[in-house]
Amino acid sequence: MSAAVIFAGVYGMVLGLLFAFGINGYALLWLRRRFEPPRSREPASWPRLAVQIPVYNERDVVARVIAAAGRLEYPGLLEVQVLDDSDDDTPAVAAAALRELERAGVAVDHVRRRDRVGFKAGALEDGLVRTDAELLLILDADFVPEPDFLLRTVPYLCEPDVACVQTRWGHLNREHGPLTRGQALGIDVHFLIEQRARAAAGWTVAFNGSGGVWRRAALEDAGGWSADTLTEDLDLSYRAWLAGWRIVYAHDVTCPAEIPERILAFKAQQRRWARGSTATALKLLGRIWRAPRSFGAKIQATLHLTHYCVHPLMLMSAALALPLGWLGSAGSSWWTILPPLAMATGGPVTMALVAGADEGLPIGRRLRELGVLMLLGTGLALSNTLAVISGALRGGGVFERTAKGGRRSSYLSPGDGLGIAEMACAAACAALAAWLVACGIYTMAPFLVLYAAGLSRVGIATLREGWQGRVRSAALEVGV
């Protein structure tokens, strides 16, 4: 068997997997048209509810989320738990905000642990044993629910088989700049397309870690919070589904949140999600395929949990372009290469354009935000590939928090050490694209140019923010 045949076969497998993820986008677009808002009814009595706010070093936003929790309207008994694992001055800020709630007559509990065992999952599990509340609203520190949030979500839990009500995420700072607008479009794809499609098909709707209300009995029946992956929300969602519960997606209820305004914060968030979802896939896919669920639901769960594998597949497709071009296979088989690449790219692109239309964005703005989103998607290929590999080999790791507070944030990272490597990958993709064009092989060049543009955009921003973080750290050390 010749080298050309071997490389072409490997490349065909890579394209086949990319094609599967891409074509799934069209399936989700078709299914979301069947979405109908779930039914709800006012409860005969409103169960005791605890608002749980897990916190780790959030001095810039913790007072805001506590104040928002205090404004929640609820006819039943309500308490606010701040699960505070911070090791800076965040506890003092939180304590002052909680005193304001106490003066207003709200029951509060400021929970301080000796260590961060289990990270967010450990904090939530620790808070669970400190309350007898039947319902639990989980809010990350950067979320600001509207006062009627509970009045609009708790009624869905009147259905006895509902484990959780997940709401749609809104955006507090969408208009900050291109980076936040691009991210917002990506988040809208998840909530406007993916969540609606999964709900319409009766597949697993994921709890997204914040902006959701859990039934305590369901949470405990599913095995409680687990810290063996970094995506405890995704893990719990599928364990609850396997235990016979369902999650309702309340599309008409929006819980606004802050989008990372810095590339390093965004990359940290994506690394955690990529590593955690990969670890969750390895943990649960065996159980999912043995469970008495439909074949379509199992396929969808597999694509959902392994979604971040798209990034290593993208890098593999770029790397394989060199031997294929050298051996002449890429030019002779353009008719087999181009359709899978086009379909793999077209699915996510179409989803983003439809999500933007659902948001009422004019076509010009949709195209601009789509461009940013595509650069981010390709630019994160190296960072997320390393996270996927880490999740596959080592499972859960250290919970890397996403810095909140935007550009005014007190927390600046000195960098993730990937900027130079991302720039090198970008240069390699650009050089390879130019070489293929010079050889008269045009099919893969546009995709390599896109990879080069995305990796260079992310790499430059990573180096710039890393330098800014080091300068600021040095200034703080000398008391400037």
C-alpha cells in the first residue's frame, strides 16, 4: 500500500468525523423548528428554595450577584447561600453585601471552607448539606437574574419528572467589542438552536452550570455533585437523564451574564469546558450506549459530549495537507475533499446566521459577528486540542476560573504560554496554503488561510494580554 493511499485514508477519516459534526448542525436547525415552550402551572405551595452562589476570588462582581439574589421575588421561604472559597478580599465584600440582605429580612449563609476540595462541585455539595431547601437555584458570580426569575421558572418543577429548569443566558456586555459580540453569537447558537432542538426531539437538555433551578430529590437521586470532571454541570445533566429525570429548557426566561472581555479569560473558560466535556464523555458514554434510550438520542449525546474533538480534527486536517500535497493526492481528489469540508463548515455557519436572525440582528452585523466567531473557533484549535488531550489522559484537573469584571477586572493572567506556539502554527498554515496554491492545489488552501488568520488573531491577543499581565504584576510587587 502506497504512502499516498495511507495518508489519503487517514485524511478521509478526519474529514468524515468533521463532516459528522458539521452535518449535525443541519439536523439541529431542522429540529429546532419543532420546539414548543414547555407547559407550567402555579404550584399549590411554593417549596423552600436556596439560591446557591459558588464563589472563588470574585471581588469585582460578588456584590452585584448577591444584590440580584436579594431582589428575587418568591412567595415561599428563600435563603441565599454564598459558597465562598476565596483566598483574597472577596469574603469581606461578600459579607458586606450579605449584611444588606439580612437587614432586608433575607435569610443568608456565608459558607467558608478550609480548602477548595472538589472546586465548584465540592462547594455546591458542601452547601447542599447545610440547607433543607427542596429547590436550588445555581448562580455563577457573573449572573444577574431578573426579580421575577423564580416566579417564571419554579412552576415548571410542578411536573414530578422534571429535575431541573434551565434558562437561556443573556449578555450584560455584548456590545463591549468584537470579542464579546463574537462570543455572544456563539452562545446564542447553543441556546437558540441546540437547546431548542434537543428539547424538541426529547433528547438530553444540558444544565449549563448557572441560571438553572434544580429539584434536590433529583440531584441526590442522580448521585449528587461530582468533582471528577471539570464540567460538573454536564456530568450531572447526563446522570440525571440516565436516572429517568428530564431537564426543561425555559427558552422564554433569560438570565443575563457577563461575557469574558479578554482573550485569556475566554481561553481559560474554553479549556475548562473542552477538558471537562472530554472527561465526561469517557466517564459516561459507555453507560449512555447501554441505557434503554433511542439510537438518535445516543448519537446526539455522543456528538454533544465529544464536540470539542473538532479542534484536534482541524489541526490534523491542516497537518495532513503537507504530505497529501507533497504526494499529489490533494489535487487529484479535490472532488472527494471539497464536499465534506464545505458541509463541515456550512453547518456551524448556517446555525450562527440563523441564531443571529432569531436575535433580530441585521444581515451585515450577523456576517461581521460570524467572521469573529469563525476566527475564534479556528484560533482556539491549539489551546482546546491540548485541553481535549489532557481530559482524555488525566480527566479532571484544577478548576481554572474565568476572570470576571471585564477590562476593569482585578485579576489579570500573566499568560498561558501558548501565544508563540499559536503564531508558529499560524505561520505554518499560511506557508502551507501558499505552497499548495503554487503547486496548483487549491481545495485546502482557503481552510488553511482561515486557520492561519484565527491562530494569528488569538496568538497576538494572547501575547499582548500576557505582557500586560506581567507588567501589572511587576508594578503591584513594587507598590506602583
